[in-house]
Amino acid sequence: MTFEKTLPRLLKAASILVASATLLASEAKADSYSVVYDIDAAALGGSNLTDWSLDFSLPKFDITLGTLTKVQIDFDADATTSLFVENVGNSSSTGDVRTDLTLDLRATNLSGNPGAVVESEYFVPGAKQFYTLNEGESVQFLDLTASDSSTVSYTNSGDLAQFQGPGSINYTASTNTQTTQSNTGGNTTTSQQTYANGKVTVTYTYTATAVPEPATWAAMTMGVGMLVLASRFRRRAA
């Protein structure tokens, strides 16, 4: 078979090779990265004893990476409570006591749904603790622990627009502690010490143009080379 007859096939193969390699090079791929803030004793000035309110900032999505498609915010928290009950009356007493802890996370410089990241999450460091105390007796329920987590996601274009940089998103995390007691007889007093830590994780998911693999570059180079050679042969034949 002469080269003149082979040329059309060569051109077709080269064109397909270049087109396929170009498609591979331009395919968008999903990727993600996270920014994290740990709410701990150091962040709270040396104490994580409730109640507290903490302001902090996390960077917005870096728009140079691609197109933002999803934002997910995870709020993880753990709490430890110790309860102290004393009967200061002249007769015995029975009852139960518990501490409820509410953690709240809000984005203060965003509007709409993103502004209320986690409106109100309820964490209970311990179930009801029951006691029976004679006059002058006391009891301690130490290191009652619990943990919980919440997740919220945003995919609406209007919401996503607020998460894109430059700049930061300002958050406020706060706690509210409440102790409840049910008591019969005697005269009991109750106090508590509750410690709470937390972690806020913001994950940005986006689509980015894939960086061509070495094999893709080689295929593109080969295809272009074949087209150039075919073009030169055509000119000579003309």
C-alpha cells in the first residue's frame, strides 16, 4: 500500500489521538480540602470550664483551585461534668440530678442558612444521677462524660458564593450549662463543674482541571507530530 493511500488513515488516527489526549487533559476532577479549628483550653485562655463564648475565623475557599461545589461543616464536641449534692436539712432526702449542656455554632458574617451553622445542639454529659442522703451527708458524681457531633452541608449557589475568598468567615461558638434537680425531703444543695471542648471542621469540595499525566502529554505530542509530518508530505506532493 502506497503512502498516498495510507495518509488519510494516518491523519484520522492522529486526529483521534490528539482529541482523546486533549479530552483527558481537560477533564475536571473532584477534590476537597479541610480547615480545622480546635476549641480547647489554650484557645479559651487557659480554661474550658463552661459557660464560655469564643470567636474565631477560618479562611474562605481559595477560588484559584477551581469551582466550589459543596461546603460541609462538622461540629464535634465532648463534655465532662462533675456533680456535687449535699443534704443540709434535718431529715433524709432522695432525688436525682443532671446537667444539660447546649453548644451553639454560628457564622456571624454570613447571611441566610449559612449564618446559622448549627443553631442549637444538645449534649448531655450524663443521664439522671440518683441519690439518697441522710442529714448532713453528701455525694459526688465525678467525670460524667459524653460526646456528640453535628453536620451541615451547603450546595446552593447562593450559599456557596458566601464561602468563597478572599477573606475569612467569622464564627462564634458558645456553651450554656443547666443543672436540674428533683428532690424529696431534706434540704439539698447542688453544684456542678462542666468542661467542654470542641472541633470545627470546614470541608470545601470543588472541581478542578486535571493536570495531564505524562502519558497524556506523550500521546498529544505523538499525535501532533503525526499531523505535522502528514502536512509536510501533502505540501511536497502538491
